[in-house]
Amino acid sequence: MLLFWRALIISLIGVFAMMDSRLLGRENFEQPLITSTLVGLCLGNLQQGLIVGATLELMAIGIVNIGAAAPPDMVLSSIIASAFAILTGASAQAAIAIAVPIGFLGQLLGIVMRMVLAGLGHAADHAIDEGKFKEARSYHIFWGTLIYALMYFVPIFIVIFFGTNIVKEIVAVIPKWLTDGLNLASKLLPAYGFALLMSTMLNKKTMVYLLLGFFITAYGNLSVTGVAIFAVLLVLVMNELMPKSNDGNNSSPHESNDLDDLEEL
């Protein structure tokens, strides 16, 4: 009975994370670090949830949903992978080996859901043409949300309630060469996620700070936390010492004011 309630609560966590970018205005509850932490809190192993969530976050940090493109579903994969790791005592690497195929399965389900929702959009258009505005509103707000919620609730509940043994059996029949490949991919994907993120942020001015942090980590024997603290202090020092080009005191008193010119006209 306890497992039933845990499966129910974790499934609702998945639904809540799904609603983040669709009804809540994207408050970042759908990030793997948040969802895995909530799963760890629900299952009584917060530390393992944080470890799995932080590992999966490195994979997802560079994933951006652009337009109608459907990326791997990190909500579904992070919840199931973290629950699998906690319930079976598996490592974070084993959880990633589960998260990768589940993420791509969620991607396929997401594409199917978009096709279904497109049909609901046409049904809402017909309802509007007929003046049935309440019915059209229900298509968008109720039925679309319900269908998307079931996409997360049903597989998460099945895997949590029935799935620890099912997942073990699936992993047991996976060939060793495929498991080794997934483990290797799990080590490369975090670097790939960082590369995607850096490609949108790096330029000639910011590259030096990336190299500075890298060499401090490599040769200073500092942890990531230590480097982060050093970076915050460096930003504070630079903010105080570097000249502020947009300071209002630097403006010339003889510069023309557009509002004054308009008043003269």
C-alpha cells in the first residue's frame, strides 16, 4: 500500500513538472535537478535524488526546445531514473543508462501528443465557428491538459508501482555492448550539454573567464563549489573596480536632449 501512494505522489510530481512550461509560466520545476530532488524527498533518500538530478541536469543543461522541435523528455526520464536508482540502490551511472532510452521514448510520445493536440485545435476552431465558445475553451484548457497529464502520469505510475522488477528485467536482457555504449554516452552527454550551452554564451570577451575557471579547477585542486565562490568574488571585485561606461555622471552637460528639441519645435 505504501508503494501505491508513493507511485501516486511521484506520478503527480511528473504532472506538476509537465504543467510548469504549459500552465505555470516556466518556473523551472521541470528541470531534472528539481524533479529528481522531489522524487528523492518522496522516497526518503534526498541525497541520492540530488546526485541523480545533478548528473541528469548536466545532460539537460544545453537542451533547448526551439519551435515545434521535441527534444528528449527530461521530465519523464529524470523522474523514472531517479526513482529506479533509489528503489533499487543503483548508481547514478546506471540511472543515466535508464534515463537515455526513456528520454527518447518520451520524445516520441511528445510528438504523438502534439499530433493529438493539433486535432483538438481544429475541433476548437469548429466549435468557435459554431459559436460554442465554452466547448472550445474546454478543448484548450481541460482536454489538452488532461491528455498531456496522462502521458506523464500513466507511464510513471506503472514503472514505479510495477516497474522496479520490470526495469530490472529489461536491463538484464539488454546486451552488454549496448549497456557499455549507454554508460559511455552518459559520460559524454554532460560534456555535450555544456558545449551546447557554451556555444551560445562564449565570445572573445568571455572565453578568458572560462579558461580561468578551467585552469583553477585543473591545477588548483578546488572543487566546483570553491570555483563558484571564487567566481562570485571576482564578479563583485570587477563590478567595483572596472569603469562604468553607462554612468550618468560621464555625460556631457552640453549634449542635446531629444525631449528639449521636441519642446522647441
